[in-house]
Amino acid sequence: MKPIRYLFFFGFLLFANFIIAQTGTVRGIILDANNQPIDAVNIKTSVGTGTQTNKNGFFKIVVPANENVTLTMTHIAHKRIQFTVKLKNGEDYEIFPIMSTTTEQIDIVVIESGKRKAVEGIQTVSAETVRLIPGANPGVENLLMSFPGINNNNELSTQYSVRGGNYDENLVYVNEIEVYRPFLIRSGQQEGLSFVNTDLVQNVDFSAGGFQAKFGDKLSSVLDITYKRPVRFGGRVNLSLLGGSASIETSSKDSKFSTISGIRFRDNSLLVNSKQTETNFRPRFVDFQTYVTYKFSDKFHLNFLGNVAFNDYDYEPLTRQTNFGTLQDPIALLVFYEGQEEDRYRTYFGALKANYFLNDDVTLKFIASAYHTTEQEHFDIFAQYRLGEVNTNIGDQDLGNVEFSEGIGSQLNHGRNDLDALIFNVEHKGTYEIEGDDNQIDWGIKYTHEDIRDRLIEWEVIDSAGFSIRPPLPQFSNNQPYDAFEGPLEPFQSVRARNNTQIDRVSGFAQWSKQSMLGEHEIYTNIGVRAHSWTINGDGIESKTQAVVSPRAQFAIKPNWKQDMLFRLSGGFYHQPPFYRELRGFDGVVNPNVKAQQSIHVVLGNDYSFKLWDRPFKLTSEAYYKNLSDVNAYTLENVRIRYRADNVAKAYAYGFDMRLNGEFVPGTESWVSFGYLKTEENINNRGYISRPTDQRLKFAVLFQDYMRKIPNLKLYLNLTYNTGLPGGSPSYADPYLFQSKLPDYKRADVGFSYVLVDKDKQFDSGWLSAFKELNVGFEIFNVFDVQNSITNTWVRDVYTKRQFGIPNFLTGRVFNVKMGMRF
């Protein structure tokens, strides 16, 4: 009954009639003609608020967002200044007005908040672009795949790797609250929905490396999402053949509360049915989210973020035929299945965040969150296969069928995996601005308790030509199928473990930022340090405590050149203390002695802003190097990560990323990306080999356009080309003997949308007057029907005992229709 109570609770929040006013901040220093600060300048706004500059000429004033607000600055000895701003919610404008004693007023210098993110190496994407771009898994992660250095060759998954890291090395925050994902996910088609609900998103910030100490302890990246704070009642509905979503924004008249809530449903049957495996597939992915803000006073705000997700995955494979090889020597794998897989994932997440504005200079934040997941993976699948030559005689009745078998056999996979994890977090953060915004100190401390109860039972029996194949271990040495092996039946793979593990963590950070001038050049400096200590306990586990310290720094300079240039240098030590999955080895046993993986980052970046065709463009380039030690080597099977849990490897990664974005078509944002990456690891000093994420080249294009004669008809194009990933190795095999690459990944998704109603096309009467936005669309995923592969299935040839890597192909061409509306 607990899930029902949660649903009623969140349903009540959904229909609550709440509001809070959206605001932006204008701040700066008022100077005279000699660049000296002016004290006691009166600043008034057209909405009735006001303030004064202090002795340093500094002021800060909060104004309503999303509306024109006029600011008037007056001083008894200087001429009046008046100007108008229109800020987005949470936007921060810096201005440096110069007051004159003459009738001629000198221009005001305005610095946008986007510039502050640029000097920190953070890339920003508009929420509207996120909602429009087509993809098999639309949303924030889908858009990130068009960035350089970010890869995921599985359109059924929302997980991503950044600059040679794996899926577990990325931080995700929603309104400064860290969020988690399920543990047992092993296939992209099991994942369901990303935590981030696109309908609720206001801002998307992303850093691919060299990020500040205020962010957590991961090796690769930070995705920082901000959810909206509504100012009026509204709603949004999206429908497609893959599912649907609905969201509602509510407001009240007293300007004290706001809520934004959304529900989503996802069905991947359309995508999975395009694969080469014939199945009975019944996925049901549903989640509900809400974000609530209560404004007790101007000084104290309380926020609540809640999420409930139910993912059911029922899978019954029937047959599969995969053709591979060459035109001259085609080979096919034909498989007949019996059995099924039943997976259940239930996640509940709730967080409270309190903001207390002590004064104009000090902001205090308190965050408490709880994450609970119960996960079940139960499967019994029996597969009988034939591996052989394919009939290629055109006109034959058996064209395409397997004629001569090179390998026959069967395989039985059994699993009874259950996991129950509960994670609590309590955190405090603070900000102190010294002398305006020139100096800023940030600090934070966090306590985390993780309680994981895990039962892992998996085994696999392989039979070939009537012989049960033993694993290639010394105690099972044999010469099957040529010589009979007399002994009990043993599984080729068998993992049995029960773990009851508790981890207590204390982490904290402190950092100092300063913005100043070096001659005529603007400079930005950030220096910080993180510390993390953790203790592992559990049944049959000897208690172990470890600690790490991670200093980090950033430096940026904006030269006073004719060209608009910004240079950045950042880096430091980045540690990733092991999460539960990193503690669990191939045998399923928890090793409390696993150390934190360490990476030394160095990132050199440049932003060049210019105009082309009288439209704004920006070229962002970054070169990076990572030196990794105490590496916890792993294998990658689809999206399932299995760690060695021994820290016996070292690794490196280096590369170059470049992205050109701007208005290739007036009024729309598009970009072109290029990335080069090389990452290798050395396990037990045996020499360097490619890491599972070693993907050398990437090209991506995200393009938006409209027809000149039919401006309401929009085009959205998402192109990706990646060179192949390593193909992996069979179970128990030495990865040093299997260093082949998968084929290159090539994918094109295109979407067409006809706009019936938008902000520029409104109706005062008729049925269309009920909408603020209304559009209908048509999408084609994998336009060129390219057979991309994600992993290999390894099948043994009964005659030569050679193992074939059979590619597991991803989705083919899929057509989708959709409709979007906003009230």
C-alpha cells in the first residue's frame, strides 16, 4: 500500500494552488568619471522597490523576472541614469554604470550571468531546444550526445560517458540536489525514463571536466539542472507513439507558493520491435515528479523535490537471426528461445531544500534527501542456436537460411537478483560575498548514509554438440568436445552472493572566487579543495575507513582585444570514492579495501565569440589530459558495468573538443561538434590496452531550420558519427587477447513539426485560442537504417573451438508521430 499512499500524496501536491514570484538580480558598482565608487546613490525600480549604494559603490537589487523593469539611479551631484532590464528567473546581471556631472551620459556596461558560467567552463543549453530535438530517448541526455567528448552508442539508454569515463562517473543535480539511478540496470531497453523531466526544466548547465570544488566527488562531469518556479497557472501535454507526458504549473494569489508537477509514460515496444530479435515485449515505465516552493518570507524559502518511478520490464524472446561476415563468406546465427525475463524497479526520492538569506552578502542552504530503490531481475532463458553458412543463391527457396552448421548448441541463463538500497543525505552550503561580487567564498559539508541489501544469483550453462562446456579454469581443464569429460555438471559462469553493506560518508568543500582586472584585461580566479572520508561496514565485512583530499583551481582571462576572446585553464585532483557497485567484484563479493580512483585533470579552453552573416556565433575549444591512478578496471556489457574491485590498473585519457554554435538560420540555434579522444589502461603492468570507452573520433550536428515560404513548418536534424568502441571479450577471457573494435556508429534522426500556435501566432477566438502552443510532428529515427551494434555475443565453433563475436544490433529505422500543446 505504500506506493498508493505516495501517489495520493504527490497527487495532492499536483493540484495544490501554489505560487512564488520569479525573480532576477541586478548588481554592480556605480562609478564616477574618474572610475571612483559613488556612495549613497539611490536606485529605484518601476515596481516600487529600491536600495542605495554602499561606501564602495556596490548595490544589489532583486527585480521580477520575465517582465520589463525600469531602474532609475539618482545622486545629488550627478546626472540621473535610467535603463530597462528583462531578466529570466534566477538570472544575474552585473552592471557598471558611470555617472556623469555633465549632460552627456556615458554608456552602461552590462555583464550577463552567462559570461560567469563561461569563465567556469560551463556550457548552457536552453530548455526549449531540449524539448524540440528528436531522438529515440528525447530529453536532456539526448541533447548532450550532440556535444563533443560525450558518447553513448545506445539509443535505448540515457546514460553517457564523458571523455573516456564510464556511466558511473557523472554527477547529476536538480536544483542543487544530487539524484541517483537504479543499480541493476544491464540493458538500455530496461532503463525506462531518465530522472530529469524535460517538461519541468528551466536551465541546463553542463561541465565536461575541470569543474570546481563545490561539485561532488566524481571523475568525469557535472550536469546541473534547474527546475522552473511558475508564476501563473499553466499546463503542457505531449503525446507520441512512444508514450506521453503531462505537466501542470499552479499559482496562488498571495505569492507564497508555487508547484510544478509532471507525469510521464514510456513504451519502448516500437523501438525494440525494430531489432532483429522477435519478442513478446511488455514495458511499462511510469514516473511522477513535483517541485514545490514555499516562501515564508523574503529571507526564508523552502523547496521540496519528489519523484516516484515504477518500471516494469517483461521480456519473452522468441527467435533471432543475425547475419554477419562478408559478402563472399556470409555467416548467420539463428537462435530459438524459451523462457522469459521479469524485471521490476521501484524508486522513491524526496528532498527538502531551505534557503536562508541572512543578508545581502550571506546565503545559507540546507538540504536533506532520501532515495529508496527496490529492484528485481528474475530470468530463465533457454536458447538453442545454429551458427553456419547462409544460402546466397538468388532465386532459391531457402535464400537467407542457414545451410551448413559450423556450430550448434544451447545456453541456459538463470538469474534471481534482488536489491534494496536506502540512501540518506544531509547537507549544508553557504555563500559569502565580500565587497560586492569581486570576492566570493563558498563552503559546504555533507553526511551520507548508504544501506544496501543485495542478493545476487546468476549462472549460465553452455552446451555444444552434446557436451557441457566448462569454464576455462585450471580445475576444469578438458578437451571437449573431442574427449569426453567425466564429472559433475558445472555451470560455465556462476555467481552467488548475499551482501548487507552500510557506507557512511562525510564530505566537504571550501572555495574562493575573485573577479578583477589585470591592467586592461578581466581575470577570474577560483581556488578550492574537497575532502571525503568514508567507512564501510556490513555482514562479514571488516570495517574500513579511508579519506581523500582534492585541491582544484580555475583561472580565466578575457583580454581587452578587438576580438571577443576568453581563455580558461582549470584542473586539479579528482577522486571518486567507491559506490556500492564499485565495491562488488566479478564474484559478487564486496571488497571494503577498494580505494578511491584518482584522476589529475588539466583542461585548457578558449571561447571565441564573433558575428557571421550579422548573426552571433561562438566557437568553444578545449584540450584536456587526465592521468588516472588506483583505477578500478571494469567490463561493459550493454550498459551494465562489472568492476574488478581491486585498483590494480592505471590509465590516461587525452583529447580535443570543439563546438561551433550560433544562428546558422536566423532565429534558431544550431551547432557542429568535433571530438578526438584516446584513453587506455594498464592492468597489473601488462601494458596499455584500450579502455571500454575508447572512442577516437566524434562528429555531431544539431540543426534547426524552417521553410521560408512556410515558416510554421520546422525541421530538426540530429546527426552523430562515432568511431567504433572496443568489442569486449567473452566471459573468463583475457581482455588483452580481445582488442577488436565494433563498427563505426552512424545515426541520423530527423523531425518535422508544424506549428499551429506559438508565442508569435496567437488566436483571440475559436478553439485554438485555448492554447499558448500547439504543434504536430513527424519523426524518423535512424533515417538511413544503419545497423549499429553495442556489444558482441560470443558463440563457439564446435569444430575449431574458435569463438565468433556476433554483433548485437540496435534499433533500425522507426517512424513516430507526436503532438505537443501548452495551455
